[in-house]
Amino acid sequence: MMINSTDVVAVLPFISVALGSVGLLIADLLIPAERRHVTAWLAAALLLTAAVIALSLLGSPTFEAFGGMVISDPTAFFLDTLICTIGLVTILLTLRYNQVRGILRGEFYILLALSISGMTLVTHANNLLILLLGIELLSIPLYVLCGIARPRLESEESALKYFLTGAFASGFLVYGIALTYGASGTLSLQTAPAAPNVSGDPLLLIGIGLILVGLGFKVAAVPFHLWAPDTYEGAPTTVTAFMATATKVAGFAALLRVLHGGLPGMESTWQPLVAIIAAATMIVGNLAALAQQNLKRMLAYSSIAHAGYALVGVAAHDTTSVVFYLTGYAFTTLAAFAVITAIGSSEGEEMQFLEAYSGLGRQKPLLGAVLAIAMFSLIGIPPTVGFIGKYFVFQAAVAKGLVWLAVLGVLTSAMAAYYYLRVVMVAFIREGSAAAPLPTPSAPRNLAAAISVAAVFVLGVVPALLLSMIGNGMLSTTP
Amino acid sequence: MPSLGAEFALALDGLSLLFGLIITGIGTLITIYAGYYFAPHEPTERGEAEGRFFLYLLLFMTAMLGTVLAADVITLFVFWEMTSITSFLLIAYKTSHAASREGAFKALFITGAGGIALLAGLLLASALSDSTDLSKIVHNGDALRASEWYHVMLLLIAFGAFTKSAQFPFHFWLPAAMSAPTPASAFLHSATMVKAGVYLLARLYPAFGSTATWFWMLSLIGMSTMLIGAVIGLRQTDLKALLAYSTISQLGALTMLTGQNTPIAFKALVIGILAHALYKGALFMIAGGVDHATGTRDLRQLGKLWRAMPLTFAVAAVAGLSMAGLPPLLGFLAKESLLTSLLEPTDATITQLVQPAASVLAGALMLTQAAIVSIDTFVTPPGAGFPACFNRPSTSKNHSQHKHHVHDLPLGMLLSPIILGALSLVITTLQPEVVATLLAQAASTTYGNKVKVSLELFHEINLPLVLSGVAIGVGAGLFAWRSQARAVLHHLMLSMDTLYNAILDALDVAAQRVTQLQNGRVRRYLFVMLVAMLVLVVAFGELPRLLSNHILTESLATALQGQITPTEVLRASAMTLAVAASLVSVIIRRDLLAILAFASSGLAVAVLIALEPSPDVALVQAIVDILSMVILVLALSRIPQHQRRQAEALNKHPSISNRYSALLAMGVSLVVFLLSWYALASRPRISVVTPFYERNAKPLTGSADIVGAIVVDFRGFDTLIEICVFGTAGVGVMTLLRLAMKKAEASRLTDSGESENNDLEERSRLTLSNKLSGIDGLRTSPFVRMVARAAMPLSLMLAFVQMVYGHDQPGDGFTAGVTVSLAVGLWYVVFGYERTKQQLAAFKPPLLIGIGVLIVLLSSTSPILFGQPFFSPYNFGEALHLPLPHGFDLTTSLLFELAICLVVLGSAIFILDTLGRPSHMEE
């Protein structure tokens, strides 16, 4: 296997995060137990470096590397940047939260970095095996992170459920990959459908269908979403924030790699399937969110619903709109979780129920404002990024003739307004003294909230900024 | 925003100018008024709170101006939603009132939802017009009307407009929004925001109008709104609520006018917009003033105020006359032109009768309401005109406090209503050319052709004038018998609020249903996933087509014709064993036996693979199978006995869900069976993949063993990442198991002081027995110990051989690692935890993993030192001319295998170590 320096450049973000995690593992041994936040800051520095590296590579042309195993295009590097940035913001959120709950451990950050390394591999996957490896690499640390608040029962439950269903989904994925390989004789996403006599092969179709099931699980699309609310609710909030954003982005990166970047000429085959899943996801996610009284659980369902909107863009074969939507969604959700991590007693009891937020807007106007802005962006009200994101995906759907999907998206968005606005109402308008005791302020957390809110507005007002970075979408090397 | 395909663009034409002037003009007057409105009131809230109000008000004004000036649909939508949000802030301004909060929420939810629908409609329209430029869309009317999406677009846009303009059945948010401070109500809910829907419809008339759908939808909705608003308004006891319903009625009339496809209707529309803005703004401000002076807005308590507030009364009278549609005010002209345009011949003759009749009725009711506002409040004594069923509330404290010092409003507060009232009069009497031109311009741009507007009050005695007279007569009569009319209405509850609540309740129920699926049980989740997978495979994967494929029957025929060789017999028996063992593992109750059965099915599969023949894969399968079994058994020994028995007991009673699970499992097995069958039957007789590796393995990688070559060379990149995955799993296990144990240990040590002695004794006893015995304190025979001792060096040697020669022969680093792990596992079982730890102290998991990862990094980077690219295969032995025995190559591949072995060993020991730890050491 001959490898040259351009090959290395193709996965430089992955390599730097992976090597950095190993370094972190060693460094953590040298840091005394009571100074664990040093590991956190080291991890933050690592992710910042990786983000900068990925950012600087945005301008490089599209090319395949490692014998076609991985591919590099501006979209992939953009997704790397996004994922590393999300990781960075998550770390800022964790410092105070994890300390209060006694889970400020070195491994937390090492596992986080390892998971991110898997994500940065998924974004470049051009081969089904690499895709699988990337997904496993990102998943395994997450199984552990969900349960890291052991011996809290809800955390253990969350981890176990995620692991069991996740292992199941991985099984589908592997089986699908095997069938695809069996049908086409290749693992390459570019050449699989081009192999002679396979384009209509039922085995190939079933294989791709099963791969979609596995990836549908990762992005929590209906009907593979059932794990998400339980896992999101039980996991430590910082982990939930990370899963609802970075993992979702990575799951979509995998979907985009398979459907948009690979499998040329098969659009008509997968499009109806993705459209149906998108529709079901939007309906079920929003409907279920209506009934929630627990804010964390509501955000879990909301993340399912938003996966539905992003899937609309996937079905419309418009990579740029999907990536833009995910970027906006990620920062908005991080802002919302920044508020949740801030609310809670100093003993580490979390205040997840909506009731606890009444009067927040008056007691802590800034915190309340962040929450309100996040909710407005999740509804899709201008001038927030949530609006532009929805605009792009719906426009893409209309342009592709999927008008029914866009209309359904609009109707469910209107329904979603109800439960998001309820949060704003409770925080600002309801009489409240019931608000939970607020722990001492945390500068890193405030910074995280500020970054997220700034992104929500800046991207909402100047979306062109981001569009130029995303590039022209996943480029299939075979035109 | 060029990338959006949209830009921030504003444009001014006749229609925008009319609206712009109304917004800025009335906005200025409202601002002046609000300054006085807030001044003596609630001294504690002055300062910041008041500033907040003006901030919202000005923000709203900006948004409203932006809406009417927007020349691009996206710009329009952005400002449109901004008006919703700022109005939300204004309605909820008095946050301490529950009514304010509910009203604000309702308004935002309804208009916000409408806004999103509007966006969809506008996007569709711009997609069909290839531009977001409003003027381009407007000029693309023919194409839009011909489009198959015309009705969808129209419905979406109308939904947006109707919610904003409080049209039936979405009208109920407007009365609820009356909890806003009065200056806001006067501005938003009469003069400006609620007219945005009408503005939008008028603006888009050239694009979507002049079709039958347009006519019927707008006429019917507008007419129903006009009537419902007028009727319900009469029932109100709150002055502001009454004004709100009359606003709804007027908005209905305007919508109805937009629906007519005639130039005269647009003349009536622009006059109506202006007239309503002028008189309703004034009346709202007066209502606020009355509230201010008396402390109540309840019509049952207000009366005879003309003495105390003569100037206010005068203004109210003028504005009320305009609202009643009496000459010589602008309201009269508005009603005249409304009736004239409705009498125009249309396609459907029925509307020519119904619409004017409805308008006359609505006009009569308007007059009654205007009279209530002006006369009941100021002239008649309190409570006059209310039937007994309208119980008077007990006089509130608030009211009695204010009652004795009622005085006229300060001039500053009256200034704005005076100006608005005067304008209603001046425009018709002086008939300034500039206003006529302005209105004509607005009507023309809307209609798309020239529309003449004159402000002449009387032309001749014609049908509209007669009808107007009828309306006045009926209205006056209704006012005289208002008590009876109210009594009738009181028993006729017409409330969309109930429907709104019912819909929300229904949504709630649906939401509950959806969440019921989420019962928290993983079994249910997996069930759903499997069912979905089956549906997908059968529907999407075209399973029927697959089944009808002739390959299947052909393969069956070939199989039946074939001869039975000894290998076939072996294969068949291995297969039977695998199936039977799996079945047993499901059926059997004892957990330990189930695990053993499961493991034996895995071994049978290994035999099958070996017969294929692929010894490498078979070796891995066998070793992994054994290792998993060891780990499972170790884990089982850690579960308390009573829990295990509980689980066994649970299995005795198969429940219904068990039966479903069995059915589902059979279905999945069947599908998987069919898939495998098809895959095997359709695969090419001659392998395409294997010859490539056979040809290239030795020359390219220096390895004769294809599997080894694939793992470390052809797919070395995968392997490198796989090592990362493995290491990650190791770190994960350590995090979850080890640290939690340390924690438990620490808490146990600090926990109890008194039982410490007992504890110590117990521990020393257990430790002693542990030193002598194997797992769970069971004694092992000397023979078994001897075997275990021998197994360790043997496994090490085997591992070494596998690694060194694995490149050409079966075996590799992974199997080597697992082999050693198995020997270690045996030690744990035979010698027990403590002793194993002591004797195998060198096998420290972190050390093993760390060295493994380090070797990978070094071996992949070292070729660079020899001038080779990163990651290339390199033979150090050859390069450095080391005297090595034949077949032993010191290559990067060897180092790679070694690294894999170490990492696997480290991870496995981690798990064994944790599971093998006796439970009393942790709890």
C-alpha cells in the first residue's frame, strides 16, 4: 500500500484528532485527579487545532486518497470543522456541569475526542468499510459516555438502551454492506452501482436499504428513533447535547456520503424511501414533542423532528441545504442545552421539567433570552438561522418536485411552534418563583452560549458566509 | 443575499405608499398618545418598563413598514414574522396578567403558524416564477394560475393572510389580544398589523386573483367574518372587545372586496382601509382614555360621562359617526362604495343578492355598535341597554376608587384622536386632490389597471344610497332594542375558542398515542425496528421479484442432482448442529446452559467456515467464540443467584409479547434465509475477487497468506482504524467498570466504622480462600492447575509463531492476541483473582495497549526514515542485511501484527480482570 503526503492531507483532521486523543490518554495519566479540568482544556485545544486545520483545507480541490478509500472535498472539510467546533462548545459546557456532578473525568474528554475522530472519518468515507469503521469509532465512546454518570440509574439505563439498539443497528449496517458487496463485488461507493448487471439487482437494493436502516438509526429517523428519547433523557445533559448535535451531523454526513456522494445513478431508487422516512419523522417527532413536559425529552423529540427536515433535503438531493440546515440546527440546539446545563441545584439534581423554568426570563434575563432565541430558531422564525435552514430544504424539495413533502414540512413546523412557544411562555410570561436554584455562573458555559447565539444570528442574517464554505456539495468523482 | 437567490429589496408604489402613510402617520400619533397614556399610571413601572414599550412599538413600526415596502418575497416574509413577534411582545407587555399571557400566546401561535404557511406558498410561487422578486411574481400571474400547484399556493398564502387579518375561523386571537396596552391595540389591532393580510391579498391579486377559486374563497370567508364579527361584537361587555369584533367585521368586508374582480371593488377597498384606520384608531384611543379616567372598560358600568369628559365625547361622536357610516364622514363613503361594488354584476347572480344583503346587515350592526360606543358610554346612564342575563359585576374596588375624580383627558392625550377624527371629516368635506390621487394610485397598482377614485359624497339617489338608508334604519332600530338583541345573542354561543381548544386537545391525544409507543422497553424498540426492516425489505427490496427469479429453482435442481461427498455430510451435520444449538439456546431456561449452547453453535459455524475452506477465518471464529463464552460465563458469575433465578422464572411463563417476538423472529429468519439463498445462488461460479488477491498478494506485499495480506496490506488503512476502535472500546470498558468500582470501594471504606473489624476479618478470610482456590472460591484439582500452567507458555509460543509466520500461513496478530487472552482467562478461572494478578503482574492492560498503539505509529512512520512514503510496506531485515532464518521477515507487517496482538490482549485482559474480580472486593 503506497501512501503519499496528499493521502495524509485528505484525512488530516481525522489523523490529528485520533493522534491527539492518544496523546490525551497519556497526558491524562500525568495530571493529578483534582486537576482534571486541565485535560478538558487540552481536549479543547486539540479540537480547536483540528477545526483550524479543517478550515484551512476548505479550499483544496476534490480528490480521492488511500486508493479510493477516502475522499476529500470542501463539504467534507466543512463538516469536519463543524463537528470539531461542536465538540469544542460541548467541552465548554461540560466544565462546570461535570464538576458539579462528579463526572469531570479525564476519560470523558478522551472518549469525546475519540468519538469526534470517528466522525471526522465518516465525513470522508468513500468506501463502505471505512464508513462502518467510522461509525463504530464514533459510537463506542458514546455508549460509554451515556453511562458515565454511573451509578446514576438513569444514566446506566440510557447507556444500555443505546448500546443494545445501537448494536442491533450496526448489525443491519454490516449486513447491508455485505449484501451490497455480494451484489456488486466492490465496497467502493463510487463503483458499486456501476458494476455490470447489478443496477437492478434486488440484493443491491436490499443491501442499500439495510444500510439506510443502520444510518437511519444513527440520525434517529422514524421508525428507528425509539432509542433517542430514553437515551437523551437519561444521559448527562452535556453528553445529550453532544449526541443531539455532533452525532446527528455525523449520521447525516454518512447518509450524504452514501446517497449523494456515492451510488451515482440510483437516485430514483432511494428517493421515495427517504421521502417517506422524512415525512414519518417530521410527523411523529413533532407530534410526540407536543406531549412532553420534560424539556430534555422534548428536545430529544425535537431532534427527531429536525432529522426529518434535514431528510427532506436529503430526499431532494441537495447536499448544501442539508449541511446548512444541520449547521443551524446544531448551534441552535447547543444554545438550548447551554441553558439546561445552567439550571439545576448545586447537588447535581437536574431540573428538566418545564415547570422549573417558570420565571427564568425575569430572574436571569440573559439565560432566558438565550432559551427564547433557541426556541425561535427551532421554530424557524427570522432572522435566526433556523428560518434560513428550513427555507433551503423546503426550496430544494419544491425544486425537485417534492412539493407534498415541503407542504408537510410547513404544516408540522406550524404544529411545532406550539410546543416551542410554550417554553418561551413559561420562561418569560408565567409567574414564577419555582425556578430551580441556579448554580454559580460559569464563564466557559457563558462563552459557549454566546458562541451558539452569535452563530444563530450571524448565519441567519448572512447565510452566504456559510454557503461559500460548504461548497458545491458532495462531489461524486464520477460525473 | 445573492446566494439565497433573494435580496433585501424595498420598493414603493401606490399601495405601499397608502399603507406607509397610515403606518407612519398613525404611528406618530400613537406615540404621542402613549406618552400620556403611561405617564400618571403605575408610577412604579415607569422608566425602564415604559422604555421597553416604546422600543417594541418602534420595532413593530419598522417591521410593519418593511412588510408593506418589501419588494422581495423573502424580505416580505422576514418582516411579516417580525410583526408577529413584536406584537407578541406588545400583547404580553403586562406580563403579570394571566390574560395577557394567554392572549399573547394565542396571537403568536396563530399568526406564526400562518406565517410559515405563507412562506411555503411564497416559495412555491417564486419557484414557479424563477425569482423571489415580488414584481416578477406579480407579473407571472398567467403562469401561476395555469400551474397545477395553483390551489395549493393559494390556500397556503390565504391561510397566512387570513390568520394575520383575523378572518373566520382564525379570528379568535384578536379579541384575546386586547389585553395589550391600549396604544398598542389602537395601532396594531385596528390600523396596521391586522391589515397586513388584506395588504398581502391585494398585493398578490394580479398573480393569483381573478379566478373563480379566488372569488369564492375570499368572498365567502370575508362575508362570514364580516357577519360573525358584527354579531358577536354586539354581545361584548368590554369596550375594547366590542371594538375588536367590529374590527374583525371590517376586515371581513375588506377581504370580501379583495375577492371581487372589479375595479370599483378596489376603489372601495382603499377607501375602506383608510376610513377604518382613521375612525378605529381614534375610538381605541378614546376607549383607552375612558379606561384611564374611570378605571374600567366595562360597558355595564360606564355611562353619562359626557358631563365629566365633554371634549372626549365630542371626538368619540365624530369617530362613531364615521364608524356608523353616516354622512358626511369618510365611513359613509366607504360603506357607499362597498355596496356599489357588491352590486356590480358578477358571474354568480346569487352573490349579487347575498353579499349586499349581508353588507346591509353588517352595516346596521356597525351602526348599533358605534352608537353603543358613543352614546351608551357618554350619554345614557350605566347599565342601560343590558338585559338581566348580563349580570352586572359587583362594583370593583378599582372602579370605586377612580369614580369620584373622573375628569376630561389631558389635551395631549386627546390630540391624536382629535386629529384622526378630524381627518375623517376633512377628507370628505374638503376633498383634497392629494388624497384622491393617493387612493387612486393605490387602487390602480393593486388592480393592475387605472381605477378612478373620487371623494364625492353624493352622486344621485341610487340603489346603494337606498340600501345605506335601510342599514341606518335597521341599525337605529337595533340600538333601540339592543337589550332584547343582546338577550337573544346571549343564548347563542358562537365561539371559535372552543374549537381551538378542541383541536389542541385532539393534538394532545394524538401526541399521547404516539408517545405510547415509547414504553421504555428495549424489546419493544427492537420489535419496531425489525418490523420496519421487514417492511422495507419486502416493499422496497422487491422481495417478490427476487422470489420469482429462476435462479432459486435452478440452484435447487442443481443441488438435488449433485453427488453426496463426505465433505457434504460433514457440512450438513455441522449445519444441523449450528441450528439445533441456536434453538436450544433460545428455548433452554438455565442461563449457563444457554450460553454453552450458543457457543457450540458458534463452533459449528467455525467448522463450516473451515470446510469452505478458509482456515484463517475459521480460526478467528473459533477463538472469538470461545473468548466470548468465557467472558459471558465470568459475567454470569457476577450476577447474584436470586436475580438469575428470577430471570429463569420469568422465562417459564411465555407471555403474549413472547409469542409476537417468536413470530417476528421467524419472519426475519425467513427473509434472511431467502436473501442468503438468493445471494448464494446468484453469485458467480468463478470468483472475481479471490484471483486478484492470489495473483497480487505475494508480489505486492510479500505474503502468501491472502487473508493476512488483506488485513495488513490491502486494507491496512481499515486495520489501523480498527485498532483505534479496539483501543477506544478498551478505554470505554475501563471507564465504566474500573472507575465505578474504585468509587464504590472508596465509599465502602469511608462508610462504616463500627463494622470495620468484622469486615476486616471477613475480608482476610475470603482473601485467604481466594489465594488457594479458583473462581467463586471453588477448589480446583492439581491436574487442572497443571494444565493451566502449561497453557500459558504454550499460548505465548503459539502466538509468537502465528505472528511471525502468519504472514504466509494461517493465523495473525488478532488470533495470537486472543489465544493468549484465553490462557489468561483460564488462569483466572483456575487460580482465582488474587493469585492470577500476582503471578501475571507483567500483563498490565494500559501498558499493553499503549505499546501496541506506539508500535503501530512507529511502524507506519518509520519507512519515512528509509526514504519510503508513510505507511508503505518495508522489509527492515532485508534493508539492514540482518541474518534471519528463512521465512522470518522483519517487516512492517510483522510489527503491525505484533501491535494488533498487544492491543487485543490488553483489551481482553481488561475485561477479564474486571469480570474476574470477586464481587466482595467491589461491593
